[in-house]
Amino acid sequence: MASIELRSVVKRYPGTTAVKETSLAIADGEFFILVGPSGCGKSTLLNMIVGLDEVSGGEILVDGKVVNDLDPKERNMAMVFQSYAIYPHMTVRENMAFPLKLARLPQEEIATRVEQAAEILELGGLLERKPGALSGGQRQRVAMGRAIVRDPDVFLLDEPLSNLDAKLRTQMRTELARLQRRLGTTTVYVTHDQTEAMTLGDRIAVLRHGEIQQVGTPRQLYEHPANLFVAGFIGSPAMNFLPGRWSEGRLQLPLGAIELPPEQVGPSLPTDNPLVVGFRPEHLRPASGEGSNTGALDFTARIEVLEWMGAELFVYFDVEWSGYTGFILPQELETDSKDTGRRVMVARIDPACGLKEGDTLHLRLAAAHLQVFDAASGANLRPEIG
Amino acid sequence: MRVGSKDRRERLWWAVGGVLVITYALVPVAWLVSLSLKPAQDLGDKRFLPRQVTLEHYATIFQDSQFASALWNSAGIAAISTLAALLLGAGAAYAIVRLQFSGRRLMLAAALAVAMFPPVSIIGPLFNMWRSLGLYDTWAGLVLPYMTFTLPLAIWTLAAFFREIPWDLEKAARVDGASPLQAFVHVILPLAAPGVFTAGILVFMFAWNDFLFAISLTSTNDARTVPAAIAFFTGSSLFELPTGAIAAASVVVTLPVILVVLLFQRRIVAGLTSGAIKG
């Protein structure tokens, strides 16, 4: 059990800064997620916590003690690697016993602990096998087993599920969450998959270009993303974005103008500045007729593509515009980040409504769910509600 | 049918080719064995199979104290050279593969250049240096050049094997509580075992078979190895050519090499298949 604190931690490589000044506090027993696109510095951050990478500046504290200069073996942290990194020349039992042998525990104690861990992870029958004879999911368990036998202060997991197939990944995700609750060990989990981040984490830190964009609970990130990047990164399917402008007390969108309730406008939205307006697919609802009223915008859309998922239906439609400038989204979110004057939107609709591709659909967008971002800085201009 | 007959023909040609190569390689060895078993008076009989088999030459060489000490020198010097080259080579190769430092490529190239250097060209200076340093006619005097000339090979072979080992394994060992040395010994080295054996065989054979350094840098039984000692064989009488004894000695020194290769070859194959390096 341990709490972790990062104070202005920096990692520089010759020519680049992999992690910019980062400060974080991870509470004892917390399941903390570092999420971001590849190359955002999340793994570097993890390696610095465990001591495989040296910090270039700042301090890392575990339970209030600075561990900057401690060797990995003195930090009592266990790590699971994306490649699992189980030792191919040792049996499953030897793999799990390895950290205990290095710690010079007595033989009987090692045997009991390995048996216990094997039981928790349902590896009982596989103890004498070599990793070569195991499936991907089993290897993943062995890597977990090697981490938990030590009863470490902290678990560090570096994309542990990304080498598994989709079904197994979902299953292991649930098991991982259960295991962490059961053991109550502080866990730092690195992933690029926002679904894993949302489902597993007590709190999430979103990283981009070696910089933390936002730290918060999954709910906070989803409902009030701090900037465009977080808004687009969290959620699947992704948030819809449109260009917008604030004029005459109304928000001008390619779909029409909409009034915002005063509490949503905040101090003031900048007139003239190009804005980006975001809304989630589930916040589009089928509407009975056309026309705008306060707090909602009704419009019609021609269905281009339907994706029926059983419990929900995704409706894709195009929105075109002209006369808006400065509509550029963060590169990681877009294959084509240029202002093309046309975007595909998606709405999540009840599948019971019996739609076909090519149909025209009346949709209602509620102002309460709109996110308004400054197009230049990407910052969320809407005050946090609730 | 057609495919089958083509298949069979192909296999036949492979068999013929194989037999040819093996014959070509083994006839001189067989001739040597045959010579070593012939009685002295039959040595010039130009027959492939000895008319009469005798072990007298083997008895002769082992009675000669010179041969026994040469065997001891050969074994000791080759073993020390191999161990030292592997130890240094493993360290150097690991550093070259794992550490980021400038001049890694240069180091590898320089190592290769050493291996390309013709030994003959340094024999003269070495002879003088060793004499003034007191290394002439000592084990160290031979171990040093053997190590020097085989280290590049060891480094290149081992570096190739180390490169194949996922770095994550070393990191995992470090996080599991191993010191850098423990991680190397418990995780990296066992996985690179095939490479270690390969390099070991190459170094051992170089040291065991070398004649040039051995003949130039030794003068007595203190450090003279078998290849050099054979050249100093004399017949049982002044007027007899020691052909039989030389043949017997050659057979005796060939055996350990064959043994070592066969032994390690099995380890190499076993190591390669049981590696299963994949996360």
C-alpha cells in the first residue's frame, strides 16, 4: 500500500522533452489510469515511477519519501509489461518465484505464495509449463501472477491487455478490475484505449505531447472535458464537432442558431472568435417537427450510414457549411484535420424506430449538452456544471 | 506421381551431394587414422586399409613426456582463452547492444578490423615484446593473442544473439528485484546460451588448432601446445621418420575438437528450440 506523488517531474532526452513538467497525486489504493495516444509520454512516466528511467527534473515521492535515486529493486513495485516479459526459459512456477527468490525468501514461503497467486489467477494446472506452451491469455495471467506474488506496494501496468484479442481483452479487463478491488493495491495503469481507461479507472489522467491535459474521474472527463483533445479522445463513438460563432446572444451553428441558458454561457463567450462546438452522439434525439426554441435546436438530417449494434443504433449523417473559419481539430483525433467544410456526425438512437439508409430524420440537439471550445486554444469555455 | 518422382530425384541428388562432401572432408582424416594404426614397416605400403593393426604409435606418444605436457598445455590454454574471451566478449557485446553511447558502431568495426589483421604480421614484434616482458614460453603469452584474435568474433556473435532478446525481459528482471548483474546472469545469459556456445566453440577451436603462435612463442614443455609439439617429434631412432607417431598424435588432438563440437552442437540446437522468445 502506498500513495504516489509526482512533483514537477520532467523527462528530457537529447533534443526532445518526453514528459513536460508533471505533477500528480495518486492516493493509496487508487486505480489510476494514464491514457493518451502513442508517443504521449505515458509509458515514460510509468518507467520513471518504477525507476527504469531516471527523472530529468522534479521529484517522485512514495508515501512521502523521495525515491528518485532508488534502484527499481528498492522501490517494491511490480510491473506488467505489454509484451508480458515472462522469462521463456523458466516454467510458470519459476517465473512467479523469481522475484521471491531474489528477495531471498525461504523455500516454503515461496511455494505457498506461488500456489496462492496461481489459485487467484486460475493457473494451478499450468505451473510446470514453459511460457512457450501457453496461450496469450495465460501468459498475461503469468505476468500478473509474477506481479502479485510479491505483495508489492504498487502495481504498474503498461498496456497489459493490448496483445489480447477483443473478447479476451474484455474478460481480462473485468478480472483485472476485480483483482485490484480484492487486493486494494495502488495501481497505475497505462493504456491508449479510452474504453479501458473509462471502465477501470478511479481517476484518469489524459496525456498528450508529454503534458497532462486533464485529471479526473471518468465521469468528469466525459461530461466536462477540459479541452478539445480530451473531448475527442474520451468516448466511443467520438464526440461530434462543428464550427460555431457567438453572436447576438446566440450560438450560430451550421445547423442553425441556438440560445444557451445563461448559466452555460459563463462570464461571456467571445464574440467573433471562431469556436468549436461539441456534442455527444447520445445527445441527439429524434424530434417530432422542425423549428428552434430556447434550449434546443431541431434540424433534419439525411441518413448516410446506419450501424445497428443490437442494443443501440448509430446513425451517420453529413453536415456541410461555409463561412466558418478556424475549424481545426487536434491532429491525433483526425486523419484529415483540415477545414473541409463538411463533417460526418453520428447520433445514437433507439433501434426500435425503424430507420433505413437514405431516410430523412428529424433530430433535436439540447443546449444543455453542448460543449463550447475556443478553436484556437482548444479550451472548454463552458463553466463546469454540478 | 510426377511431383513424387521429381521429389525423389531431388532427394537423390541431395544424397549424392552430401556423400561427396562428406567423403571429400573425411578421406584425409581416415587416412590419418589408418596411418596411425599401421606398424612402422608398413607406413609406406600405399594401402588405404592397414594390413596389420597396431597401437604402438599411440603407446609411443604417450610414453613421451613431451606429448603429455603438450596436451595439458593445449587444454589449459584453450580453456582459459575460451573462458576469458567469452567473459569479456559477453560484457562488451551486452554493452554495445544495450547501452546508448557514441562510437558503438566504430567499436564494432574496430573489433572486426582486429579479426581481419593477419596474425603473421605481428608475430615478429610479439616475439620480441614477449621476450622482454617475460611472457615468452608461458601460458599467458599464448592466451593473450588467442583472446585478442577471437574476441571480435565472440563480440559479434554474442551481440547478434543479445539483440534478439527483448529488452522488456531485462526491465522485468530489474523490477522483480534483480541487480543489473543478476538480471544479466539469470535472464539474459540463459537466453543467449546458444550464442555463448557458438562463440565458445569458435574460440576454443582457434586456440586448440593454432600452430603459428604456438610455434613462435614457445620453446619448451612449459607452454608448447600439441600442434607445435608434433612438429618436434622425433622417430624412435635417428634414421626413422616419426610418421606413425605424428599421425597418432594428430588423431588424439582431433578427438577433443570433434567431441566439443558434437557436445555443444546439441546444446545449440536445444537452446534455439527451447528459447521461444515471444511475449
